[in-house]
Amino acid sequence: MLKVISVGKTYDGEPLFAGVELALGAGDRIGLVGPNGVGKSTLLRILTGAEPPSTGHVAVAPGTRIGYFAQQVTDPDATVGDFLHAGLGELHDVDREMRALERRLEAGDDVLAAYGEVQERWTALAGWKTASRLAEVRDHLDIAHLADDTPLRRVSGGEQARLTLARLLLDTPDTLILDEPTNHLDADGIAWLGRWLAGFAGGLLVVSHDRAFLDAAVHRIVELDGIHDEPQFYTGGHTEYRAEKVRRWQKLLTDHEAQEKDRRRWEADIARTRSHALGVETTVRSGPGADQQRRYAKKVAKKAKARERRLRRQMASIRWIAQPQTRPRLALAFRGEATADEVVLRVAGLTVERGGRTLLDRVDLDVRGGDRILVTGRNGAGKTTLLRALADAGPAAVAVLPQTHDDLRVDVSVLDFFRSHVPVYVDDAERLLDGYLFGPDQWSVPLRTLSAGELRRLLLAVMVNSPARVLLLDEPTNYLDLDSLDVVEQALQAFRARC
């Protein structure tokens, strides 16, 4: 169905990835993982034809229908109805053309022949099933309550994710390319997606950092690790991938240590041989056998040079193991200390309404140091609305991690954004950002160029350096890579105030 041949991508002369070789056919289940910012979403856009590769090409079998789930909706000002109808593909265009011709017929225009041709095509595409298909998909994904004229920006992140899935189903693809599909979905939504994918007969390539989802949904893992230009391949789901990655790393360290021990032995032997030859040449000047000893010394010196050339050839060969490298680890530690009996957030008589519904009615709430409170509920129930209300009603020392980053796609640089929220000198800001894996090459880049995971990490960096005693986290694990997830979980467990 889809074949990737030596695909690579470079930005400003620097390789993002190279030599990607991949075949995706019916029944294949492949997970794509890697640190934030290494090019996973870029690779998916290349596979869907939305972005050209720098090298190589993507071959798609004739008739293949690719369904692409992007991290965020492309047009938040579009309405629910227009967004879903666009998933009908050609039928959507034919239906719109037929409605336009019907209006012209009513106005008295002579377009009957054109209308007949369009209606024939509409019938061939089973256009009469459109309404029932839309209703069925909406019902399955629990989005039937969303009115067609509702702008996408007014629905929750979970509802946007369900709408995107609904649009994919309407397009009846035979190959799925999904970019973080479980972000924003509630537990029921993730379970439904897992069941649906289990019955999907086509090929699946999914970017996800949901560990349980990867274990259930994929059979192979492809990793862009940010160290090697080429992807690394693993068999199994997340659990097998992590275990195999540790095994490979330990073997690499062992093999490199043995190689370096052998290299040091060779270099010491070469140095001794060269020193011996030099000593003979400089000390033997004349006397019986002097010529013979000097000839012997020259042979020894040639032997040392031959050994050195052999060692250099080995070090230059593809079999030579380079110094093992790892990516810097995210450093994260939330500030804040509070005793268990200290109230860090008090709300009295809180009433929260959304869309004419009362979510909370005159609620009193005390949150104490060390509390861990989970806000759960179905998509669209008002969880994000509740967190916003708590932030507005709470004290000044409240930090909020938003669910989405739509309002951060701006031209402000990483350094300026950080300093606008954390009042420190430039040198201190640069040092802090470096600890959150934003190197000098990223300090001046605009936020709109960052990946969703990098934006998430930047917001966490701001929260860590704020004086907040209360953390309100809206889907905090969205977009973060697997290693960052581990660090965030550890930091939250150690936070003593409130999250």
C-alpha cells in the first residue's frame, strides 16, 4: 500500500532524519516513537504528501486511501458540520455542487443537464446514505450532541479528537497514519479507539507516547532517537521496545569497553615498539654489530608503523564502535513546600456553568499541601472549564498547564517567552532553558516553529520556575515523549504543595 524509500529531511543544512526505509501494508501495526522535536510529525506529513522529503521518495499503490489524524485541527474556525462533511471525500464535493445547481434551478437557470450528470455521480457514490453514515459515526463517537454550526474552537480537546476520528471513518481509508490519537481522549474514547483499530484490516502507522496504547495497538516500533540519523527498529509493543532498548544499550557499552581495552593495549604495544626502535637507533653509533642492530631497529620501527596503520584502519571501519551517546535528560523539579494541614487553595460557593449546563453548584473546596486530586469525566463534561474556574477563583500562586497550545503559535522567541513569565537575567534564562533541553540554537526561534512536545516542555519549564503552590494540570502528559513522561511523573510525585 505504502512504501518509504531512503527518505530524509534536512533543515538549514542539518539532517533531521535520513535513510528511512519502511513498508506499510494490510495488517501492519507500526508505532513511531522518539524524543520531542526529532521529526516524527514531519515524517508523517511527508508520508501523506503534505510536505516533500529532502531525499528519497514515498510510493503509494494506486487506489490507496490514506487517513491522516493530525495532532490538531487545521482550521479551528471551521464548523463541526463542514469539518465532518469534508471527510466524505469526493461525495462532499459532489453534494455541494448538486445543492448549488438545485438553487440555480430554483432561480430559473438552464442547468438541468449539468444537474443530471452531477446527480448520476451522487447516486453512484451512494449519496443517499450520507445522512445515515454521519448519524451512525456521530453516535459511535458520542459527538451527536454537537451542532453542525458549532465552531471547532468552541468544543473541547477531546471532542476535537473524536471529530477528527469521525472524519477518518467517513473517508473509509485502507491505510491509517495517526499522530498522537489518544491525546485529549477520555478513557472510554481510548478504549473505543483500541477496539476499532483491532478490527481495522488495513495498515496502521501511529505516533504515540501512550505506553498502554502502544502495547495494545502495535506489533513493531520505529524509533527516531535524535542520535542516529537513521531510524532504529524494534519488534513488539512499548514494553518489548523498552526492554530491547536497554539490552542493546548494555551490549553497546560492554562491546565498546572491550574494544577500548583492546585499543589501549594496541597503542601501548605500538608505543613500546617505537620507543625500543628509537632507543636502539640513538644509542648504537659504532662498534661490532652496530649496522646489524640499526637495521633491526628500522625493521622494528616499520613493524610499529604497520601496526599503527592497521589500528587506524580498524578505527575508520564501519565495524568500529563509536563512543556511545545519549541525549541529555530533562531536569524537572517543581518548587513548593506545604504541610499536610496547610490549606493552599480554598474555594467557597463555586458555581460553574458551560453551554447552559451547571457543572458545579455552590461547591466548597479546601485543598491542602500534599493533596493529589484527579478530575475525571467524559469528553465535553467540563473538566477544562472547571480548572479554569478554579484558577480564576484561587490565589495568585496558581500555575495552570493548558490542554492545548493554539494561542502559542506566535512569533515570540523561546527566550523572550520564558523571560516574560520568569523574571530573570538573560544569562540565567539561557542556563535554565538549557536544563530543559532548549539549547542555544533554539533560544531565538519563534514558538510557532516548535513541535507540540517542545511547547509542552517549555510550559513545564515556566511552571517549574514559578512560585506556584498549586498546580492545575490539564492533560499534562499530552505530546510529551516517553523519557519526559518518566521525568514528569517523578517530579509530580516529589511535589509537596499541590497538583
